Amino acid sequence: QFFLPSTFLKFPRDHSGCIAIVPFFTFVVRKVNLKQTRVQLSYYDALGCGYLREKDMENFIFEMIPTLPQLSTLQEEFYPFYVFTAVRKFFFFLDPKRTGRVHIRDLLSSPILPELYELRQEQPLGASEAESNWFSMQSALKVYGAYLFLDVDQNGMLSRNELSRYGSGMLTDVFIDRVFEEYQTYRDSESGEREMDYKTFLDFVLAMENKNSRPAIQYFWKMIDINHKGYIDSFVIHYFFRAVLNMLQSRHPDIASVDDVKDEIFDMVKSKDPCKISVEDLVECRQGGTVLSMLIDAAAFWRYDNRESLMMEQDDDDL
């Protein structure tokens, strides 16, 4: 099957009409690995329907852990939390409609699986590689450690006030309220307050760390489209940015006005309708993550608003 004319024609040829051995060999190895991976994933397809449910995916990851050299020192009691952490990335990016299943064909064509398979290498990942790989032991422990740090009352769940400490602690109250209104939470039996579990927190972290991706923009869209009209307008931008302004004004009285920021956002997005911004507008403008940060995170907006002076300071430090 690898020596068909159609395969031969995929490669550049030299003056004699021959193809190079190395690219062809790489192609064969990649195809064989793909077939092996398909067989491996199909083993966990309990229903035989061509997709994996969350439990199927958890079994797949759990049984992979002992086979990955990069996870050789992972303590067994952390396995369940590692599995939850790993599985959430697959479902966040490959199941945007939250159907509870991921098709095997989507897994095979996604860059997420190769990221997981980077842990197969014997040589330890470099610090930067480990930090950027969601599946590395260092990354998983960092995310779980952040969850434990935020869980001040140590009840295993995050309240609204606890989540507000995330990152720089400058996410607006309006945004945090919308997170708890739109995403799955549980009511505390004693206080009656809504609280977030670890899996919901993982979705939140994935969205915060990948703001420019379509799944993240769709995640945030549920919160910023407060009227569920399918678009945001000047009123919505005013609603969210006023909360940013309230957090910054006492320390930075010269901060931009709401109207200036509204005009800048419309200039950045260049929406099809000059008075409305749709989720597709946010995705297509390639600045959706920046726009979202401006509306939900006071620290991120301050950095954006002072980006030129911050760059000058950086240049001075480099001299």
C-alpha cells in the first residue's frame, strides 16, 4: 500500500525521476504509527461507535501512564488527578458542543495526541518543553497545585471568592459571577454558595491559557453574551469594561474611558455589522483573546493599555 503510484507522486523527484529515501521512510513510519494508534484507541471504544466517551478516554490515559518514561516518577496516588487533567484537554478542544464524546478520527488528526506522545521519549524534557506541554508531570502538578492554593477552606471545591484569586487576582467580579452562572457548579450544603470542582476548573484554565483558540472563545462567549442574542454590542462592552475601570481607577486615574475602549475594540474586530460583534467576528479577527482579556482581566487590560511604555522599559533593560 505504500508503493502505489499515488503515494510516489506525493514526493518531489530529482532529475532522474527518483524520490529521496528519508522523506519516504518518514512518511511510512508516520502512516504505520497512525494505524497502530487507531487500533490502540479502538480497543477503548467500548460501544464500537467510532468515538470515545470520557470514561473510555480516562481508561486510555490511565493505562498509558506506566508506559510513558516522562511520567516514571509520578506518584500513584496522583494518577486519578493526572487522568482528569489529561482528559480535559482532549474534550475541551475536540468536543466543543459538550456531547461527552470524541471521535477517533478527530483524535488522530489533532495535534493533541502527538503532544501526549512526546512523553514517550527517554530523554527528559527541557524546562521550557515541560512547561509548554499540558501532559508533562510538571505541568499537571502545577495546575493541580494552583487548584489546591486557591482552595483556601480546603473543602476540595472553589468558591467564587477563591476563584477570584486566580492568576494576578485581577479578574473582575462581573466576569467571575458569569463563570458561576454559566458553568457547572455545585451548591455547598452548609453555606448554600455555588462552588466549582476540579474538572470545571480545568476547563477554565484551558480557556484562560488558550484565549485565541476557537474553543476558548466559544467558552468565554457563553459568559459575555449576557442576553443570549448571539452578539455583543456597546452595552455589553460597557457592562464588562466598567468593572475593569472600577478596579483600576483608584490607582490609575488616567486610565482610558469606556467609550474609547469600546471604539478600539470595534476597530480591532472589524465586525461585519459595525454595531454588533458575533462569536465568528471574534474568531476571524485573530485578536479575540486580546479583546476578551480587555473585558475580563484588569491586569491584562493595564498591560495592553501600557504596552508601548512596557516595551520601552524592556528595551532599556536589554541595553
